[in-house]
Amino acid sequence: MREYKFRGKAVKYKEWVYGSYVIASSGHFIVSFNAPQKYCGGWEHVTGIIEVDPETVGQYAELTDKNGKKIFGGDVLLNSNYNDPLLLEFRKIGIVGFAYGGFVVYDAGDEPCQSRRYLSLNQDYDEIIGNVRDNPELLEVK
């Protein structure tokens, strides 16, 4: 059975929360079992309905990177398929998006529908190195 899981950045706490995504007339929310809440000077994770910035919401791709980390839409991946030091210039950085009914990896500046690279079930070479919201510097063309 497919796992429908989303993440989004909480408007109030600026922390990532994970759970079900709900769009209501009053805003965009994640119904979360891992919501940060300030408690006695520290952070506590509790069940809650957290308002999120809709620009930060990404769906879980049901895949993990080579380190076992869950891949979400908006993640920035480094494909290190080329282990030869002479081929370092061919290592590709891409953004996880959704097009053609599946998750794809596309280059910064492109649209997901222009991608020719689909996420596959064998993620031996892809590694999450950030996401488009927290690490926009990764997308700068050099």
C-alpha cells in the first residue's frame, strides 16, 4: 500500500513537520504526529495540526537515498554515479519534482516536465544534500 506522507515548514516555528497534508479555506496544514511545540523553554514534539507554508510542501517519493534517508519533493540530490576522481565534473545535482505521473529529478532552472531522469527503485548513487527551501545556494549555476 502506498504511503502518502508530506512535509512542510511550519509557519509559526519554521521547523519541518511531517504527516498528512490538508488544504482548508483557512490555510494549508500538516496533520502531524511529530509537530514541534515550545514547552518550558525547550521544544517538544506532539500531535497537532500545524499551519505550513504551501511553497515548502513536498510529498514523500516512497524512496530513500543511498544513506537510507527518505526522499521528498523539493529535495536536492547529488548523483555520484561517477566514482572516478577524473569524472567529478560529471556528478549531477538535481531537484526532486513530480511529472508524467511519477517523481523525477530535474536540473535547476528547468521545469519537472523537461526532465529525462526518473527516480528509480535503485538509489545506490543518489544522496540528499539539501532542499530547495533551506539550501537555495545549491541551485546556483556556476
